[in-house]
Amino acid sequence: MATVYLEPQDLTPAQVARVLTLLNAASSAQALASAIEIPGELDIGTRLAQRLLDARAALGGRFTELRQVRAVRLIGPERFTEICAA
């Protein structure tokens, strides 16, 4: 079976809004890592969550589009898909 990964343009505006709300509301790396946790899978963890928070801070405190999330170092297709699925 083929593995399917999401790209920013694959999500509807409502889905984009939900993902951005999740990422912009996170108060800590641990909270973000927990929110994205998928039972039984290796998820983003606190180090990658901290990268997301640092990128968010560098953007003025908010992600405004999913391309910004996808551009974060070490957020590849699989991790990006996990973030969107959470």
C-alpha cells in the first residue's frame, strides 16, 4: 500500500484554520508534543515541538499559513502529515 503525505495545498480552509489554531495556541513544547501525539507512533516529540515554537516566535508569534510550518527544519512530509492529522 502506498504511503500518502499531505502538503499545505491539500487541506481545506477549515482544516488549515484548525491546524493553525492548534499550533498558535500551544503554550509549551510539551503541550504541543502532547497535542500531536498519535498512540503507538513516534511523533514529533518535544525537540521538534520546540522548533515549531521557535519558528512561530520568529514569525512574530503566529503561523499564518501552513507553508511556514512545512518550512520548519526537520518537519518533513511525514511529520507535517502527523501535525495536520492531529
